[in-house]
Amino acid sequence: MSNEATRYHENVHTPTEVANPEAYPPRVVKSYPGAPRHPLPWPPEKSEHRLGRQLAELGGITRAQWLTPLDMLPFTDSFEAIPDDDPLQWLVTRRPTPSGGARYSAEWYVIAGPDSEVPAGVYYYDPARHDLVRLRSGDHRSWAASRPATTILVQTNVFWRLAAKYGEMYYRLACLEAGIQVAQALVAAADEDATARLCFPDADLTELLGLDPRSEGVHAVVELVAPVPAAFEGPALSAFPRAFAAHAAVLTESRPAPQPLPSAPPGETERISLPHAEADLRAGTRNRRAAMRGFSGASMPIGTLAAILTAYGRPVRWDLPANLVEFYCVIADVPGVPDGAYRYLPDEHQLEPVGEGGNPRQVLREASLAALTQQGARTANIWLLPVGDAEAAEERFGSRWYRVQQAAAGAALHRACLAAAAAEVAGRIQNDVLTHLLDGWFGLDGRKRSLLVAQFGTEHPAGPRPEFRLTW
């Protein structure tokens, strides 16, 4: 099969030239003049307002960071390419999740029902003021809910913010960012039985939110069920496993999980078993940040590797198959694991060798474009590369296949970044890697492709930048 998404996937690997970037306004926060506002408590982490805390953890402006021209040098050709007419130009605000070029194109909307913490209606979350801007009154959950949710969060992407810098590549980054946002939301709202959907009536939700579909797209829906007061719990029924299994089977049929995609069985090569290790992803949301100066080159304990890989392949509560992407990685300087390329098997918690010959660091360096990425190829310990089968995904999802596959890749890498942050390991998601150059080395065939890269290791001593936390 072939469609526009397939052609885009095959042809767009790097940013394309933007003829007139000045035509795109620099605003990174929307404005709805005259619309009524609902203030949210500040600071969010010290209030009992669950929705306010969750929105701050998703898209709030949570820290200010001071950068110097030297910090920007790896992303430019020379110091001359860095404008210096404004002495405060590198005092930048940051948000809890990464975004391509720090463009922060993701937006969040709220569809609140009568039992939500705010009056029923449709709202835009204003991160600059930590307010909800009311767009519609009344209960509109039926447009988006697939279950009895109290509140629905809707994630959108303002395309022109990315297009101004990356050209045609903006759509790829928007889809990846949707997965990152969903992964963050499922961690931030875990106590509200959060589930996510990436397959829904896009046109209906776009109209409900009043968006121009040519410039902003709805990419994900997160449904929340507010907790009820705790009741007295009776004795455990573990002594009656057959009766419990019979009841559990009914529950499984009433809300079935997505069926996995067809996939090839694991190979016959000898695998490496990993120790059990699991990181607190919620703790990682509080100190996750991108490594600014790369990595030091120190070795990494195998337990840290295991914790990052556990999060990387962790199943999540959404409407996508667990094997929509496969979990490939490259490992170097981890005692107990030979340097090389592997496929991580989450169910077995094992590594299966896949790369044939060659120096892993050299192969990665040759596929890297920017100086910072090449430095990471020399000094990081882990490179995670989700791999997607375009043919299988297109068979299941039609034209939506590209969007959901990229989102699954972004979500997997963000979970790994949260686990790394919890373990005090530096990480960085990279867009400037020619991943298609690695596919032959991995032995991928058909329409299987590696989609994105994240690097992990001990942070370079000059990496941490002066930072002021606005929350926590």
C-alpha cells in the first residue's frame, strides 16, 4: 500500500529549508482576548487541586534557565551565527517535557464534566498564567469520552511553531511530541486511572475546540476518572485463584486490550538476561532535563541500564498495541554487556544481539549530524532506537499509521528519560541522526525503520546550567 504518510516517511529524514521563517510569529502561548478565565492555584504542587498540578506537569512553565552563547555553539556553525544584540536573550523558560528546538508546540485543552474540579465546559490551558480559558460552557464529554471519565485532556500541536525552524520535518516532530506528552500525562495522572487514546474522531474534536485544522492538529486524548473515597476492604481472595480468574476473564472481555501487530519471533542467538530494576517515573518528572554538554564517557552499572530499559519497554494504558514499535538499542561501556546493538525483549527482560560487526560508536558517529550528537556517540553508554514496521502499522491503522507509530516511539523514549532522571543519569532525545543509515546494520528488512534516538550516560561536568525552579 502507499499513501501520503508513506511517501512522507520515506522522503523526509532531516529539516528542510524554510523560505521565510519571519512569516511565523514567535509567540509560544496562545491568547483568547476577552474570554472568561478560571485561575488555578499557584504553586500547583502545594495545592489540593489535582487538575492544576497535572496541567503544570504537562505543559506548565516550570523553570527558567540561563544559557550562554557557548551552550548554543553545538547547535550552530559558529559563534557568528549566534545573535548577541540582546544581553538577556539566553534567559529561557522551560517546560516539563522536551520539544524540538524548544519550540513548545504542544498545547492542552480540558473538557470538564459536572464532577470535575472546574465548572463543566471546554477550556484552553494557558501555561504563562496557569489559568484555564473557558471556550464553551456545558458538558461536552460525549464528543471525546470512550468510558465514564470525569475530565478529558486533549493534546494538540501548533504546527507553525515547529515548521518555522524545521520545514517539512515539522509533522514528524509533532507526532513524536504527542507520544512524549501522553507518556508524561499517564505518569502525572496515574492516581486518576488515566488512559490515553490516539485513535478518535479528529474532525469532531477539532471543531469542538474551534481550531483551524490546517495549522493545529488534535493528536491525543487522555481520560481521567477522579478517585472516590476509600472504602473498607475485605480479605484477599488469593486463596481462590480459579474463581478470581473466571471473573477477571469477564472484565478483560468487557474492555479488551488492543491486539498486537504481527511480528517475527525472536532469533536463535544467545540472549543476555538483565537484573530486575525499576525506576520511579513520577520522581523522574521533577528533575528531567536534556544534557546540555553531552556525556563524560564514564561506564554505567548494569542495574541502571536495566532500569532504563524496563521503562523503555513498559506497556502503557492506551489504545495502541504494545508491539507497535520494537525496542532496539546500542550499548557501550556497561560491565556485563558486550558493546554492540541489541533488541530489548520486554516480556523476557533480555537483550538479543542484532548488529553485525563494526564499532558501535563509530557507526553511530557516522549517522550523527550535529557536533553534540557526535560527542554523544563517543561518550554515551546507551542509545535507544525504537523500530517500527510501517507495513504492519498501515495495515492496522490506515493513514493514521505514521502518526501513531511516531507517537509510540516518542512515548517509549520519554519513559526512558524519566527513568534515567530518577536514577540521576543524563539523557537527551536527538532529532539530528540519520536513523535510516543504521537500519542495514540492525538487519532490518521490508518496511521496518528505526525512528528516533535517545542517548544516556554520565553527564559532562560542564553540563548543568544555572537554573531557577518556578515549581517544586
